[in-house]
Amino acid sequence: MVNTVRYLIIHHTGGTEKNPLADTSHHTLEIIHEYHRSLGWGKVGYHYVIEKDGKLRQGRLDTEQGSHCNQQENGISMNLQSLGIVIAGNFDFSFPTQAQEATLKKLLQEKLKQYNLSPSKILPHRHWAPKTCYGRKLSEDWARNLVISTPVQSEVQIQLNQCVVDKIILEKKVLWYNSLLESIKSLIR
């Protein structure tokens, strides 16, 4: 199916299953590609990968269905209505490099113009999924702010953002668990 770009979904490579706080900033398109192939996805699930040095690599054509966000909006998989952009690193404990920020800003500006999108359509993966992705250290509007302005955040603002992110994730997990519980109850009946 053809991907119709309505959103720009930003991810981080995050930690590993064995170590959620692992430093994955060294991950490249090739490393991500091999991992995603091991999951049976055929190739890297993201449309774009931004490596630690700021190098931009394309994983899929914009028109290809992604494999980066299985959640749905209006009954349609986000993989069919978005571009998946991943930044190498674990932003639960660190921040993107300046080179990564510059590359992401340029890419976002290009894609907003190309698809006639509002900056409000730039969202972290956690907007749809009960995850921290694109990292607790980054506010919900961090990526969006790259194309709108250049805000300077104090340590207190960063900690407040982390609390808000944790609350959002917890709320989504509760909704997911309640839905799962209802499904199990209906199976038992």
C-alpha cells in the first residue's frame, strides 16, 4: 500500500531489551536494518535515520509503508500515514548531538514544505504508543520547536517535561492494560 504522509513521527534508537539505558548512539542504518530484518520486517522500518555525526540516511522511500508505529488513527495504521524518522541515541539519559539536531531541523523543514504539513504534525512516537520514545530527556514538542524556534530550557523545565512524559506514558499503559483486561474477560465469558 502507498504511504500518504500526514505526520512526521520522530523516534530514538533507545536502549536494548537487556539494558533500557544502553547507549545506542553508535547505531547506523546498517545496524538498525539488520535488527529490523531479524524481526521479519524485510528491511529497516524507518524512512530516515539520523546517525550520531548528523549523517542522514534513507531507509525507505517516502511512498513506502513504514514499520515504525503500529498504532492507528481513524482506523488506519500510522505506518500508512507518516514518515518514521529515527535519531541514533538513547534520549532517556542523553541528548542528541548538535549535528543530529541540525540535520533533523533541515529534514523536518523540507518535509513540512513538501507535504504541506503544519508543525503540529511533528510528534514523538510516544504520542501513540506507551513508550518513552523519543526519550524522557526531550519534551513532547522538542522536535516541533526545532522548526518553530530555538527554545532554551532550564534544568527545572527539563525535569518537568520528564514528569509530563512519564504521566502520559503511564496513562497510555493504563488504557492499554484495561483494554487487554476487557479482552481477556470477554474470552472467559
